[in-house]
Amino acid sequence: MIFDLIKNRRSVFPVQYNNEPIAKGDIQRILEAANWAPTHKKTEPWRFKVLTGESKEKLGMFLSEKYMATETRPKQMKIKKLQENPKRAGAVIAICMQRDPKESVPEWEEVAAVAMAVQNMWLCCAALGIGCYWSSPRLISYMNEFFEMENGERCLGFFYMGHYDGNVPQVGRGAIEEKTVWLN
């Protein structure tokens, strides 16, 4: 049931991934789920760049080098994490947004549509037993130096995916009644 899937969806981080590869067919299914997100005026602003194989390692090197070049006091632990996380993942998907050239809808609606596409990906991963995590480091503002980007396209983060051993932790949420006002 969809409610159970929503309730049990969790962030699974690259450090938790095992080395089992993710089948290309599964990645395609995940992307197809993203493509069915709602979008105002059918702008479909989501764009994805899938990194597998050596491209993941290149991403890690780019991120760590850019971090060292832009940070006044780079931390060795952060450098290592930036290098290792892409390598640990079965795949990394750069989450990008292509702004509607006509600007027919406010930008926040385009960002929201991309976020809904990512939620679809997350739920699809949960259904397939694939761990995932959306990371949005400050370094995403430099991704036009790594990827070829269209005019008006920008990176909103990275969707790390990987198979994992064990169970994801159970978590709770505060009561919805504390977040809801009913008006009659």
C-alpha cells in the first residue's frame, strides 16, 4: 500500500551502501517514476544526469578539488567524504532544473516540481529495496564546470543510490494535529 511505502521511506547514506551494482533497468524505472511528477503548465523542468562507473570517481575528484579551492580552511574529513561518497554509490544522479525560458510559472513552482520528481524517485527506490539520499552541498553551484548544462539549467543536488545490508532505522513524526489548522 502506498501509505506504508511513504511512511517507511528513509534516507540511506553512501557509507551504508554495499558494492552491489544497481541494474540499469532499475535506474530507468526510477527515472520514469520521476517523469510522472506533477508540473504546472506541463513545463517538466526536471533534468537528470546519471553517473555510473568512472564518472562517479571523476565527480568525487571534482567536488573535493573545488571544495579545497573555495574553502579557506578545508577539512580533511570533508575532502575524503566528497571523494568517497560517489564511489560508494551504485549510481549518482545529478538533479537539475531547466527553467522554463518563457518563465510562465514562478521559479519556486519549477523547484517544487523537481522536488516532487525526486520524491517519486525516492518512493520507487524504497519499493525496489534501493537506498538513496538527496545531497545538496554548496558545491552544486559549480556544477556547470563539470557538466554541460543548457541555458537556464542548474543543479539542485545529487541523488545517491546504493544497495545496502540490514534494515533502515524506524523513525517517528510529530502528530499531524500539531501542524494542522481546520477552518470551517
